[in-house]
Amino acid sequence: MSQDVIETTALLEPFPYHKKLRDHLKSRKKTWQWFKDEKIKTQQIESFKKELLKNTYRLDKDSHRNLYQMTQDICVDLNIDAQVTLYQENNSLQLNASISVINQEAHIVFSGNILQLLDEKQLKALLAHELSHYLFYKLEDGEYEITQRIILALANDSRSEDSIIETARIFQLYLELFCDAGAFKSCREHYTVIQMLIKLNTGLSEVNAQSYLDQAKEIISQDDEATNQPTHPESYIRSIALDLKARSSQEYHEELHILIEGKWDINSLDIFEQEKTRALSNDFIQLVLRPQWMNSSAVLNLAQQFFTDFTREKEVDTTKLLERLKHTTPSTKSYLSYVLLDFARIDSALEKLPIAHTLEIAELLGLVEEYERVLRKELKLTVRSFKDLKQEAMKDLSKVNENQDNSIYDNE
């Protein structure tokens, strides 16, 4: 199996998501400064090292000269100054490796029979992955390490909203891909990193990276759902990411955005998607209220239940909403359909007009199938009775829409 050596000397950078969250948290100046000033106390360091020595066997440099030489080579590759110590965990069968960073020290612990399972190149890939965590913590004067501490502290607080937990999850997932990129940078062969990942996940002593990469691409072609893992993306996603990196794909970040952050899902919003959803929901309701006849007291009161500061805007730009709806989940379509239903039923004085109007909106936005299902279910209509209702409502709406100012298509 041939493996092209790829140029990997470019600076290893955090993902855009890391930068966006760093900038967001830095804008909370008091919180940022508190975490920035918090230092690891001497007694905490001593306690950590004591527990580490109790539960591991420390690998000395004389007996494991090759491993320590690898760490030195990796430190040169990644331009870091870590003082590395290696350990083997006691009584552990699970294949894993972890790193703890204390100031300039990097303590790497192997679990299971990793040292026997991986060959020399794959061990280097594993060590480079772990040391990339160290690199991440030290970038830009430690700002990303501060970012991680803040978001994990918030996510671990039982009072935190789901959006905070989701933000921490996505941050950690991207961090693992950053460290895989660091392993690739040091090894210069993405197949080696993929082999390392497969072996750790399967325990097999012989694996074929290209075969697994083909399998990963097959998964992606058949399943467009994003990862649901809490900290580490699935191996097939990590393999796809490494392949994109190796090929210097122009769509690298776009492809990974789909695989990690996924579609617009009302049930799993991070803090950024939460704000976008608020803005898009406002646009959605503005579209519902586009015709003047829809602006009854009951309808406006409902809009203000969604947004207390709601004010009707003259222009309605549906471009962003239409683009976002191209990449959405069934749960989000269901949510939007029930919003339409709420507005269709809130004012009985408007009779059937809101039903026809909201059906037009659903058609415009590609929600008609889901919305019609919701209407039939909630109004308890048969297929025939729903068809009759729809025809009557549309006939009434066509009379009202003779006035062009009432059209939802005016701004398209």
C-alpha cells in the first residue's frame, strides 16, 4: 500500500469553533480574568503526582529509550517544550492513552497492551496525538486552555442549560480532530494515524487503513447524521477528517462542520445555534405576520409570547431561513410546523384564512409535507376532509390576496 508523504509544515491551528468560543468567553471579561488568574496550587500538583504513582508504573528513560526519543522528535515537530514522562496504568485492559499537563510537564499514561499492539510508527502517532493536547493548551498564551476550563466548568454545573453542555461537547470533539491533525503533522502519513485509531478501537493487531477509509466513506454516503459522541468523534469521522487534511481539501472545515455540528436541530443547540435559532424564529414569525389582515390582537399577542420585544418589520428577508432549512432535522421541521399551527388557530375570527396562509408559507419553505401531517393530526381530519378544508381555505385566501400587499412573495 503506497502512502504519499504530505507537506505538513504549516502551522497547526485551532478550529474556527475553538476561536469563536474563545472570543465569546473573552468578552465576558470578569469570568475570563478569574479563570486566567486561577493557578494550580502546589498541594494539588503533589496530590496528582502521588495518585499517578500509586496507579501506574513509570517508564524509565533507560529501559524505554526509543519511546522517549519519539517524544523528543515530536516536540521538535510540533515546536513545543514539554518535559514528558511516560507511564503504564496498573491492572487496565482497556486500550487508551491520556495526558495530564502541569505547567511545562506532560504526563502520558498508557492503558492496556498498547505498547505491544502498536508498531513504532503508530506509537509515534499516538504520542503525537497526546502531545498535541499540550500544544493546544499552550497556543496563544494559553487562551484555549482557559477556554476549555471555562466551558467544562459551566457544562459540569448542574444548573447549566443544555446549550452550554452542547457547546462543551462540540468544543471537545473538535479538539480531538485538532490532535489527530497534530499526529498527522508529526508522522506525515495519515494512514499511520488511521491504523492507530483502528487498532485502539478494535484491538486487532493487523489493520488496513485504506480499507477502513473506504468503509468510512461508505458510511458517510449513506448516513448524513452528525456525530452524537460526547468527547471523541467516531473513528470513521476521524478517518474522513484525516483524509481531507491529507488531500488539502478546500472543503475541509465545511465538511467537518457537517460531521461535527450537523444540521439545524432544535433539540441540540449550542450557544451560537441558540442565538441563530432565535433570529430565524423571529424571521419566521415576521413572515407569518406579513399580510396586514394577520395582525389581529390575538396574533400579535401570540408573537409577543415568543418574543417579549417583538415588533413587526416591514421587510421580511427569507434568504437565511431558506438556506438554513436545506440542512435541518425532522424535529426542527416539526417545531416550525407547530409554530405555524399555533398562528393558524389563535384567532377564530379569521376563520380559515390563517390555515391557507400558513400552508403557503410551508410550501415556500419546503415544510408542506410535515405541516400537513401536523394539521391533519391536530385537527383530527381524514384525508378527504383535510382536502376539502384546504380547497375552501385557499379559495378564501385568493380573494384576500387580490391586494398585492398581502402576498408573502413580495420580497422574494
